[in-house]
Amino acid sequence: MIKKKLKTPFKTNYNTAPFRIIQTEDYLPTFKEAILMAKAEIDSIVNNPDKPSFENTIEALDFSGEQLDRISSIFFNLNSAETNEEIQKIAQEVSPLLSEFSNDITLNEDLFKRVKTVYDSKNKLNLTTEQSTLLDKKYKSFSRNGANLPEEKKIKLREIDKKLSQLKLKFGENVLAETNKFEMLITNEDDLSGLPDGAIEAAKQVAESKEKEGWLFTLDYPSYIPFVTYADNRALRKKMTLAAGSKAFNNNDLDNQANVLEITKLRHYRAKLLGYKTHAHFVLEERMAETPEKVLKFSNELLEKAKPAAKREFKNLEKFAKELDGIDQLQKWDGSYYSEKLKQKLFSLDDEQLKPYFKLENVINGAFAIANKLFDLNFEEINTIDKYHEDVLTYKVTDSKGEFISVFYADFFPRAGKRNGAWMTSYKPQYIKNGENSRPHISIVCNFTKPTKTKPSLLTFNEVTTLFHEFGHALHGMLANTTYPSLSGTSVYWDFVELPSQIMENWCYEKEALELFATHYETGNVIPMDLVNKIKESATFHEGMQTLRQLSFGLLDMSWHGQDPTNIKDVKAFETEVFKNTSLYPETKETCMSTSFSHIFQGGYASGYYSYKWAEVLDADAFEYFKEEGIFNKTVASKFKDHVLSQGGTDNPMTLYKLFRGQEPKPEALLKRAGLI
């Protein structure tokens, strides 16, 4: 039987994960037992002698496997945020089991018959909007995943899914290993020229932690970004840039080229098996964008607007670098460095000026204060629940009446067992069962600059917007108020999920909001108005180049997944061809983005990377509404909470958006904000 300590509900405060007592060796037997329990629940639905109904089939199916879901959440979240070789080994063993179990459900003919019976009689059932959405989603989870296939094709589908689950894990493991492997030790102090004191001190600390003399720089973002942005030594910037750009592209045992080709081919073959033209056609059927053709039209229209601006900006940057340092050919390792210098010249603004006003603790409290003003949420740090690492902060979230809303975990600093980047995740979804509203456990994970011996963690402005972005996702999870777990929180169309996150970034540019938290860590003085104005003025700096870059990633994703990849033999050559229309810098033979493009080859963004830009149209239009009425206007905030944040995936996203906004989004708001019109 499942070890008592891993059996839910956990005997912990708020039924939180008992990290302290979980042993790594507990996972595998627990997974196996939880799969058996979930199978038994499915069997009881299939063998129910009563006529199939919404309650005994669709609803029962959505609430089944709770034990397995909780264990999976804990395990795979740790595999991203606090992994080790043992956990990775278990992941390789467990993923095929979970894939097999998932196929056992979707390819179960008797279960599908019951689901189809309910689906075929849906017009007579008098269902709520949420129930109709759930029924539709459940039916499609079968029909879109092989329930109608003949037996030999079902067997093939199982093989593909098993293989894909292992390949995606291997892809991520290779990227993490390559990130951790690279170290650049500097022993000559002259090579630190241009770097901020904080970056130098942090590098010294990293070197000391590894018992080395000098300053150690790594590919972790808080180490990498300051180096390529500020280091005067061009040769060392090049070394860092090429190391970051060549992750898992080094023809060694951590190389991902074969994995990329295999993943894309299997995805394509799977889509064809299910009757779709490509993987993108399969995915986009369940997105706001609907088809690859619409995504390409949307992307290319934006590209048309952004490209002239990007070319102008790049030309100006080239001219500036030439005048300043006699650089004849601007390279990838020069971009951040000269952009920062030009920004300083144009706006008399740089991150080092801003960082003292963005002490991490103050920024966190600022996000909380804004959530309180908008949505009446209160955050209280508590130490009565388990953490999976000492760096993690834990909070109890309540509403204005003191009612419990959510548990919130925040994990901010890089470490060896944690993948790069920033993300929001959940340890437990929200749902309503037997009259009880079971509240969610939400987490955000980032990789910010750590405190040093002399300074607290001071964030760059980009890190500030990243924190607000992930916090927006977290609010979407925390404020969930739906009946069914599979429709709760961020369980929405992928090109809608970025709206709550991206809209929150807007408050970082507003004086009224900044005054709540942007205070100097030493003097306590509020950020001066001239700096606030400079932040706003510089918000569209190089927006053309940024838009071009983001679109290029989305177009690369669509190129891998929106056509037959069978004949692609050379990952780098294919990628270079795709980037031809969007690249500004000279090509570097040593680098390849696809081999470390974790969003699409490990995460869930395959055929969905365009959604960042898609959601920017939504967020710009939505924030325009806030600005019209006041950025802390309670009426607008309540509409956003009631129609977007709390509704999860209970209705069509455009329907929800129009209930909030009163109209469909207009792209003009984005183009205006980006300075492209």
C-alpha cells in the first residue's frame, strides 16, 4: 500500500505537501500504487450498472485520480526546481508509466462509449455552461487522442506517447546538465572592467563556494545577463554568448540534435495517425487562434509592422558601436552591451541606477499590495508548512473577510538542481466537491540575483517585470473558483493563459504602483519621479528588435510543428533558414537555439509559442481599460477577477474576455504601446 506519509489528504496544515518527510525512494512505489488506485476508480465508472449520466461518468472521471495527480505535481515540480540524478532517473522510469496510464484511459473503448452516450444526449441534459465545457473537453480528450482508431493504430499511439515522454525528459536533462557544466573563472581583475559591483561580488561568492580563487561566472541568468550586458572584455562576452547559445549543441553525450528531430517527427506522425495534417493543426484546434494559417497571418502582420522599426534600431545600434568603439561588425555578443550603453546615453538610465529601488523583499510586498488594492487579497508569510528548499518562502493567502484563499510558495534563487528561467506551477488545484471549496496551492519559481555579503537581492527592472509576470499567473491559480479541477485556474486555452501574467507587468511602469514598493534599500526614499518617467520613456526602447526576436521564436516553433519534418536532417541548417527573415546579427556556426528551446521541446509550448504575442494584444487592450478608469479602479478589477481570473477554462476565452471588456480586443493598443504606430 501507499506509504502513509504520501497518502492524501496529507496530515499537514492546509493539506500541503509533506516535503520534509518525503524520501526519494518513496516516489516509485507510491506512483505504482496511485496508478492502481486510479485504474480502480476508472473501472468503477466503466462497470457502473446505471445508465451513463453526466454525474456518474463525466463528473466522476474529472474527480478520479486525485491521489495520482497530487503525487505527480509534487514529483515533477521538484524535478524542475530541486532535482538530482536520482530524481531524474525515477522520472525516466515513471513518465512511460504515466503515459501508458493516460492511454489506458483515452483508449478504453467501454469508457469512451459511456462518455459518447452522455455527449450524444447533451442537448437534453440542461447543463450549465461549465458542465457543457467539461463534457466537450472530456469527449475531445478521447476523440482527439485515438479513441476512434482501429486497434493496431492505438498500439502505435501508445508506443509514440511512451517514447515522447522519455525524449522530452532527456531533452530537459541535457539542457540543465549543459547549463551546470559551463564555468568561466576569471583571475585577472582587469577582465572585470565594466561589471557592476554586485555582479563582481556575486561571482566572487560563487568562486568561494566552489573553493576557487577569483571570480566565477556561469550560465545561470543572474550571472550570465550582467556579464554580457556590462563586461567591457569583448572576447569574454563572446565566450559566454557562444556557451549559452550552444547548449546541447556540442556533439557530445548531452547533444539534443537527434532528440529535436525525433520529437518533431514523432509529434507529426502522431498527428497524422489522428487524422490531422500536422502537429500544429492538432494543437491549434483547441486554441483561440484555431489554425496554423491564422497564427502565421497574425505573426506576419506583426512582423510587417515591427521589421522596419527593428532594422532602423539595429542600424542606429551599429552606428553607435562604431562611433564608440570602432566596431565594424556588430555581433550577438555585442547586442546587450551596446544596447545598454545606448539606453544610458538616450535616457540617462541604467539598471544599476534602478536596482537599489528594487530590493526583492520590497518588490514581493509591492506585488502583494497591488493584489490587495485590486482583488482584496492578503498575504501572510507563515513557517508552519514544509518547504522543499530553505530558500522557498511560504504564504497563507486570505480575502478581505479573512477567508482562506490559497497557499503560495515563492522560490527565487538559482541553484544546481533548478532549471533556468521562471515559471508558475501548482501543487494542488482548486475545485468544489461535496459542497466544499477546496483551495489551491500555487508556486512561482524564478532565478534572480542572490543576496551577497554586503547587499540584499537587488533586482534589475527586467527581473521586476518577470516577478510580476509569474505573480499574474499565480493570481490566476489562486483566485480560481470553478467546480471541476480540470477547468480550474490556468487550465485554459494556451493563447489565453498569458493574459493574466502579461497584464500584471503593466503596473511596473505606473507611478501610482511604483510608489507602493520602489523605495531605496538604504535610504527608504521613494523612487524619484524623473526615474519613473525614464522607465516609461525607455519602455519602447528597441521594441522593434524585441518584437522581431519574439516573433522569430514563434515562427521557429511553427516551422518545426506546422509542416512535415520527416525530411529535415540538419537541425542547424533548418533553423538558419527559418531565421533568415528575422535575423539582424551575423550567423554563428557554433550556436543553435532549437537544441535548448525547452519551452517547445520539454514544456507545453509546442505550436504555442506565438501565444506570448497573441496575449500581448489582449493584455494591452485590457490594460487600456484600466487606464481609462484608473489603474486601481475596483469596478474594472472586479470584472477582471470575476470574468477572467476566477473562471479558468469554464467558457470560451473570447466570451470571457468580452464579458470583462465589453468588446473584442483591438491590436491598436499593442502597436501604440510598443511605439510601432
